Amino acid sequence: MIRGVADPYSPYSSLIILRLARRYAPGNHSTANPTGTVPAPPSLQPGAIGRRLLPMSDHIYKKIELVGSSTEGVDDAVKNAVAKAAQTVRNMRWFEVGEIRGHIDEQQVAHWQVTVKIGFTLDE
């Protein structure tokens, strides 16, 4: 293991995270900083991925709910729902799967149904 890199499966990883949280907590007094707090490093600030800060978006989203179906599987049912929505909906950004159902015919899975919520941004 590389020194300074926490192994997430180590029994000590939660201790390391707790120490970081205490170190960067507001109100933590430090003689090096006259304000009495230690600023969080960029990788721990909100909106950070890795060491890069990303701006927060001001988008407003709307959700629609569809039920996609397929004889092949859940993945194809989701893709069918998204493809059908793409014919009339612009600016789709994400989806979430709510329910998964199936139809059984002659003791075999014959059909999959997936409830999908699709989020999209509204035009300005």
C-alpha cells in the first residue's frame, strides 16, 4: 500500500476519515490560522471531483414516468423507454429505475416491464 493512501477495506479507514472530519470541522482552533478554522482541501469541498472543483448548475428539472418493456431483459426495457422518450423529449439528463416486473408464460419469463423516471431540463 502507498503511504498516505487509505485502504477503504482497512479497519483503520473510518478512523482516518474521522480524523480528517475533526481536522477540517468549523471551529477547530489552529494557531496557524487567525480565523480559528482550517479550510477544507479542494478535494473535500462541495462539488469537488478528485482535486477539481466543478460549478453547481442552476438547472430546473422535470420528471416523467414511463414503463418500458422487452422480451430480452431489464436493460433492453430501460433502453426502449429512453428511446421512445427521446422521440419527443429534449434535454434528457438522467433516469432512475423504480419498479421491475415480469410476465411469466409456460413457467418461463416471457416479458420484462421496468418503470423508469426520466429527468430533463426545461428550456430557458
